[in-house]
Amino acid sequence: MGFEVVCEVEPPTRPDLTRVRHQIGVLSPVADSFLIPDNHIGRATVSSVAVAHEVQAMGARGIACLNSRDRNLLGFRRDLLTAAAYGVERFLFVYGDKPSAGGRTSELTVRAMMDETRAAGEASAFAGCGPFQVGVTSGLRRVPAWKKTADFTFVQVSYSMENLLRWRESVEVDGPVYAGVMVLASARMARNLASSIPDIDIPAELVEAVERDRSAGVAAACEQVLAVRESGAFDGVHLVPVSRYREVAAVLERELG
């Protein structure tokens, strides 16, 4: 497969998939796959496995994000069974954002979830299903050996091609690697990102441009997608359009052709 654009959708916090369906419909001309977050930013959302099934029912490819924060082993095995029943085969395993209320309930880690998924592939209960594909995330730093065995890797959001390329040259992993690209919608969002993502470098001139014109964040993100593609160093991008998905789809449909 060539350069792949994986678009992240905003998961529903109510039992209504209308907005998700609209995002998928708008972004389908430019997206090869859709990533569905899990209990996004510490809030309860509709199951990412269920939404990934909905994505696939609409003719697209879905990736269900599962966090280790909210699961015990039995709950995770339930998620794998549900995914198999729905035909969802691609996962991104993450630690999970800090919950807005309460604390961690999990006995699991991302590594344990990977091991359990690999073991499930050999279990009789999953005969005829899968195989599951498991992805992990990485910051712009050394990748632990156990993460290198993942089927694909999503790299943290960056606004610097120089930093992305330097990191890519320094690591070897087994599967495809996707660079993180996020639309910067406001100066407030920039401050939140800077406080929540280690080592992120957001150019001051981009923040100033977004303050003057909200469309500047869309333009910069789309330019980054094209720059990542032209570099040839990555297999695709993990694109987070936030609420600006209509504008992002319009620009990329013109540029990606």
C-alpha cells in the first residue's frame, strides 16, 4: 500500500453516531483509514470497537484505539471477542489520557495488551478470525524493543519536519510508521498541547498566525501532510483534524488529487 492517511474522528460522548457518520462521509475522499479514540481525553465515549464496526459498515477501514487505563484483563478479553464478532482487526494500544474524574482502574499495560492479543490469535475461541494487527505510539525518542515488534507505529504529533526526520533516521521498527499531524485550531489549543505532550515544538509564528486567522492551522496541517509524503521517510500520517475536518477534507482533496 502507498502513502496512507489515517484520519482520527471525534468519538461520540452520547449514544448517537450521526456526527461520526458525517465525519466519515466528509473525510472519506482523502482518508484511507479512520482511527477511533477510546474514552477521549478522559471522558466516556461510545466504544471504539463499536464505532470502528460502523466505519467498516460504511465501506471504510477502521482502527479501534484501546487504552490500558480503563481495563482489567477480563474486560480486555471481552473487547477482543467483541472486535472479532464485528470483524474489527486493527487496534492502536495506548496508555490513556488522565481521566477527568476518578483514577486508573487497570491492571493492564500496553505491553500486556499486546501479549494478550498475540496469544488470542492462537486460541481456539478466535479460530477463523483475524489475524489482529496491533499498533503502538511513540514519542520522538528511543523506541523500546518490545514496541518495535508492533505491526505499526504512530509517532507523536509534531510541527517540525526536521525533528520528525531526525527521529526517523535514528530508529528501526518492524512495521509501517505514521507521523502525527494535528490541526492547531487556536492559541489556547497550542498551550494545552505544549503542556500535555512532552518535547513538542510549536512554532511561535504558527500560533500567531492562528490567532489572526483560524484557517492558518488547517493550512499548516495540510502542508505538513504533504511534506511528510514528499519526504518518503514515513508510510503515512495520523491526521487529527479536530473540529476542522470539513476544511481539512476540502484542502487535501485538492492537494492529494
